[in-house]
Amino acid sequence: MAENETNGSGYHRYHIRAERAGDIEKWPSRFRVEVKRAGLAKLIIGEVFHYGPRNKDVILSRPCMYGVFSGPVGGFAPREQHCVGCLRCTTEFPDFVRVSHNAERRKLGDSYFDFRVVDSVSYEAESGLVPVKGAGYRGKFGGEGWDGMWTDMSEIVRPTRDGIHGREFISTVVDIGARPNFLSFDADGKPNGRTPHVFQIPLPLVLDTLPPSAASEKTWRITAAAAAQLGTLAVIPLGAVLQYNLESPHVVPLVKPSEKDNLHVLAHAPRLIEMDGWDEGLLRAIHDTFPESLVALRIPFTSAKELLKFSKKGIRVFHLLADYHGRDPHGAFVLDLIRAAHKAFVEAGIRQEVTLIGSGGIIHAEHIPKAILCGLDAVALDTPVIAALQGRFHGECRERETSRFSLPRKLTVEWGAQRLVNLAASWRDQLLEIMGAMGLREVRRLRGEMGRAMFMKDLERDAFLGVQGYEPRR
Ligand code: SF4
């Protein structure tokens, strides 16, 4: 759970306490370990002569130091779930051990949220730790989508901060709401214009609503409990909030225009209410029922003109959506969509007056700082929540309403909430790591800080334009 540490001076330090929450459903192992029994038997007989028959544990455990051959009958029934793919066994005993990727494991996720991402997210949700690949990174250094953006972490021109190890505090607090560009005061010194209307959450992550196929009383209780433990927000449909009595300062009711008459059933004014699509009547009903609540508009990423139109109608918090693969209906990627939305408000001179929350295609810890660099204030997590809960993807899961997911039958609220808390702990640590390397002390300064971003297509163009064979990326 998250907690505030205080040192007696009134100073609070935000900390997320991760606790191990192992898998509740058996997933296919990453590797298949095939052992020829005759070869193994010969090895074991040799080992018995070498170590003596009493050293049963040693004899049966070899040649794997990760415990794959350490079950009750040793390598005759290899424990594949322990295999890390180091290949020591097959290098030492190529005649009778063979290690290969498990095709079943590769079926987890879909083409965007592929099995590698599932591996990372499940490790993060299980342990709350930062995955360490070790032995050097052997993948590509650039590519499409998020991989075409790099962050500038030059420590030569900026002092490195140390947030992840706790020696220096890096703030991940973000403001949700509206701040006017300037304040005005009357003759008595009292503000007579618009005043800031914001609240803060301790990390730039909120939990988005789940698609119909993953929605249930249990999953709503999980996201509500995790948001409360983290001190952040969970977006939950109004119907579920009322039906399961989930009202809390950490729950954001998501209201459809047809539900405006149910608003008055809420016992308390939510800090934030999300409108599911634009509807002038619904906005009026929210203002009339809960004048003190902030209102967010949940819409797909749209043009600058549309965004400014809604802001003129009084919307100050936008929750912008791409599909689960990070695309809009025209194929534009979420990275470019965020930049365009941010730029629209910067050019209109009102960026400080609005909060931008984004969802869709943001599935790795590194996507959080990148999305904030591009202009978001906070990210609402969607498919990572499902993967953290060991949810299965059925087919290509792209559209929000129609994608099919299934969650483990043994799901419990306690386990699920801890998995999400662990995921947030791991992703926050990775955010701190990146901000530390950039020399930044708070995440609010990261927003739209394009001086810290580099784009592969720009760098390639600068380096290769005019060189025969070079074709600019789109
Ligand atoms: S590949 Fe490595 S971890 Fe896997 S069984 Fe062989 S020795 Fe053990």
C-alpha cells in the first residue's frame, strides 16, 4: 500500500509499499525443457559414483542452478516454470537436454500487447520491482511508435538526481483541474476572477474503466481499492459505483448522458466526474447537482478546433482516448495525437488552464515519461490493468467496447489490488529513474518538455538527408 512517511516536521514522503503477489493462475512457462531419460539416467549414475549416494539433493539438482532439475524426481520431470533460458544445461549436455521457447507462452497478449510486454507487466505486478534484463540489451535501439522516441538523459549538462534509492526526493505529484493563467483582485485585495480549482494525486497514473468483457463487481472493487491505496483515482461507471456502493474520494464516476437523472443518488460530491462523451445537458446536470466537482470530458483524440470548442464550453479536464493499440480511426499513433492535443492548448495560450489525461497504447513503464514529455499530465491505465490481473486476451484486442478478455476465476479483491499497487510501484520507480537521469525534480516539469525528447525520424533525416538510398520515415 501507499503511505506517507513523516519526519516530525510535517514533511511527508510518498512511498508505495509493494508486497509479493504471485500468480493465482498457472500460466504457460517461458521455456520448454526436454530431457532424454536415458542420457539423464547415465549422468545421474555417474554423479552417484562421484558424490556418493547420500548427496541426493546435489545429484538430482544438476545441471540447473535455477531449480528446474530439483523436483522430487529431478530432471525426469523438469520444473519448467523455473527456467530462465540461460542454456547452461543444453550447452553442457547437448546430447540429452533441449531448451526451446514455449509456443503457448507466445500466445499471451495480442500483436500490440505481445507476450514480452505480458512478461514485463506480470513480473512488475508480482514483485513491484524494476525488471532487470542483465547481460546487456540485445534488442533494437529504435523503431516504430514509442520506439521512435528517445529521452535525453545527458548527465553532463544536468545534475543527476537520486530518487529511486530515496537519497533525494523527486516529486511525482500532478494537479488535476483548472488553473487560470492569472489572478485578478478587487480593491480589497480579494480575488474577483477565476481562481484555481485543482486537486492533486501523488503519481501521474490513474486506473481507467475496464471494457465490458472484464467488468465485474470484483474488478471494480479491485480498481477502487488499488486507487485508494495508491491515493490516485479509478474511473468506474456510475451504475457500478451505485450498485456496489463504491463511492470514495478515489473513485471517478463515469456518467453517460442517459444517466444524468441518477447523479443525485450519489451521497457525496466526487472530486472528479467524467462525462462519457459530450452532452450539454449532462454538463449542466453535473454542475447543478455537484457544483464543487470538477468535470472531465472523455472523448477520442480529436482536432485542435474541437478541443478548443469544448474548452470554451467550460471543460477543463480532458480524458482523451486512442484504441488499445494506440491508434485513432485514421491510423495516427497516440504519441503524435498527444503532441497535437498539447500543442493546440499551448498555441491558444491556455495550456495551464487544462489537464490532459490520456489512454490507449500506453502499456510499458517507459511509455509514461514519454507520454508526459509529449504533453499529458497523467496517464489512465487500461490494458496493463488486465494483464496485471493475469487477464487473457482473446484475439486482437483493439476496440474498447468489443475486445474480449477473460480474468482468472480465482481472482480476489485483495490479490488484485496488491497486483495493481505493485505495478504502480514498479512504474513509479522507473519514472523516478528516468527523471533522475534527466536531473528533474518533479514530474510536472516533465510535461511537454520536448527539449528532453529526440525523435528517430528527425535524427535520421538530419544525418542522412541527401544520402543515396535514404527514405524519410513518415
Ligand atoms: S536453460 Fe538454464 S535455467 Fe533452463 S533448465 Fe537449462 S540450466 Fe536451467
